[in-house]
Amino acid sequence: MMRIPAIFAAVTALMTLISAAHAQVKDYPARAIRFIVPFPPGGATDVVTRIVAQKMNDQYKRQVAVVDNRGGAGGVVGAEIAARAAADGYTLVMGTTGTHAINASLYAKPSYDPIRDFAPVTPAALLPNMLVAHPSIPVKNVRELIALSRARPGDMSYASSGNFLYLSGALFTSMAKVQMLHVPFKGGAQAMPAVVSGEVGLSFATIVSSLPLVNSGKLRGLAVTSAKRFPSAKEFPTVAESGLPGYEAVAWYGVFAPDGTPREIIQQLNADIVKIINSQDVRELLLKQGAESYATTPEEFAKVVQNDVTKWAKVVKSSGAKAD
């Protein structure tokens, strides 16, 4: 039986730990937060992260967030570093639909679990894409594209640059019950010229890269892949409203902390970042990048992640896609 002095010592030690943890949360952030970008500098994930990090620094009037690019293996390297980091609120990662939904099924043995290993904070932005066609393709909307593809099975081809754009096409062909040849490229800088030249007939591409080519007449914009029309390209219908009901393929970017991060810290981060994302200047900055601001509660974000893990697992399975 434990004696009273021993019980008192144990209770004292527990209270000390609780007090220390409370002080840590109360003083947060007491030092710089490492904000991991699981991709190289210059890409959309990097841009969104740097916008958020800079606004956090402005908000606290000191350098609170330091961006750390850890690219590699389709975002796996950076995401895994974040998953294994101390759960103290001083490591965050800007996850994406790719790192926190698609990779879970794309890799045979993923090195992290996007649900179990992370605490969602808030989404930051949505990045829909645009379905574009070379002007020689005799279609003006999604309905006509589906009809043509069914009449000429296998004749249509689409270019992609990256897993998400490829799977956006795979989801389209599966839902429309059509056959299209997938032509992969290393990046948009290679994919878009191939469509402009007519080497490939179609592409699912970012709005930023495709809209200037559509406006100049080099490509024909058929539809956007979001559930609703995109604010800076409202003249283009969604895929769902123009011929394929229920279709939606939107990449999201969102902030995650390692699982076990104190709830109070998650709530504080959520409040800070939601305020940033909903500010007018950030909304405008994101629109220029072809993205739409989107923030919500940790609980709602967790539902988004879970739903997309399930959704894209089905697409990966039906397409036969595997990570190299």
C-alpha cells in the first residue's frame, strides 16, 4: 500500500506537470513555429504557406512562423517529418489533398497515416482546375465532349502534370463512362505546350496556367472542376452543371499539427489562421494564384479529410494508379 507521503509526492509531481503544460499553452507561441511545406519552393503549396506565415508574423509583430521546404516523393518526405515531430505546437505542415488524402491509397505502404498521425487545424485554400481543349476538338462543353468520346472511344487524350490532375481525369472518365488516353508530363510547363500544339487534345490544368491561354484563344475552356463557379472565372460552368452531375475535383491546402498537440493550441492556431484566411487582402492574393480562400473548424476539416481519403481511394483503385 502506498503511504501518504508517497501519494502526496505523486500528486505534487502530477500538478507540476499540469501547471507546466498550462504555462506552455498560455505563453504560446513562445518561440518560432516551423511551418513545413512538403514541396519545393515556388509551387502553389509554398505560395499559400508563405502568405499565411507572413500574416502570422504581422499579427504577432515578430517572426512567429518560419517556412521550411521539405519536398520529395510527392509530399511524403515533408508530411512524414511533421507526423514524427513533437506535438507541442511548434511544428505545422501545409498538407494538401495529395499528401493527406490521395497518398494514403496511392502508396502500398504509406509511412504515415493522414488521419491518425495529424491534428487538423483549418483548411486555407481551395484550388479548382479547368478542363481545357485544343480548338481543333469539335466540342464546346462537357456534354458534347462525353458524346464525342463515346462515339470515338479511345480517340480522346488528356495531359496531366501530377497525381491530382491525373486522378481528376480518371474520376471524369470513370463517372462519364468514357475511354481517354492519359498522357503524363513532369510539370505544367511541359503539359500545357503539348495541348496548345494539339499533340494532346485535352487537359485538366490549374486555372492560373490555363486561363491566359483560353483568353488568348489558344485553348478552349470547357468547365471548372469545382462544385460551384470560380470567382475570377464565373463565365465558365462547372463540370457538374455542364454535363456530368456530381463531379467535383478540387485540391485543398490545409494546416495540420502532429497528433497529440494540446487542444488549446489547436484552437488558438485555428482562430489566428481563420482570421488571416478570411481577410480581404488574403482573399485577393489567393484569387491571383487561382485559389479560393476556405477556412473552417478543426472538426469540419477532419470530416473533409476523411471524406476525401475515402473518395480518392476509390478513384486510385479503379484507375490502377500506383506511386513510382
